[in-house]
Amino acid sequence: MPDGIHGLIIGDCILLDCALSSEEKLQWLYEELGHYETTVGNITPTDSISNRKQERKARVWGMKKHIPEVALQTFTKKNVDDFEVADDLGVNVDYLREVGETYGFNLKKN
């Protein structure tokens, strides 16, 4: 796996960094599926705006498939902090916060 890359799709094969936790592997799997569905060409060189836009589009696609908005809406109605929500959803807190920002939620930070 190239340095700094946690997942990579080559043809119909998805490669994930084996050093990642199970939760992180699932997160990156969804992003790579997003690349499969939305990306055109090789976008690994991140020096172009077009490639960065495609990267973001795939990431957002993956986050929305991994954690639907309704799941976060349920938690925002309860008085629970983001660590509890992340634990319940099986994701790390930083990823949960990024997903929340994508949907426009202001998740509680401790």
C-alpha cells in the first residue's frame, strides 16, 4: 500500500491497509466503494482540483452509505455525547464528527 493511502481500488479489487482497525477498514471500504461508483480515472495524484473534488465526492458517498442521516438524527434527539454515538455505530469519533459535519449536524464534543 502506498504511504498515506488507507484504501485503494484497482479494477474490481479493493485493497485496504491491514494495520487498520476493523472500524477503520469498514470506513475505508465504503470510501473505496464510493470511488468505484463515482470516480473516473486515476486520481491518486492529488495536485489537481479535479482529483481532489473526485476524492471528496467518493468520501461523502461512502460516509452517507455507511451512516445514513436518519441514524444521526436519532442520536441528536437524545442527550448522548459523540463518544457514545460513535461506540453505538461502531466508528471512531473523528470519523463520526466528519460524517456529522457532512450532514450539517453539530455533534457534542467533550
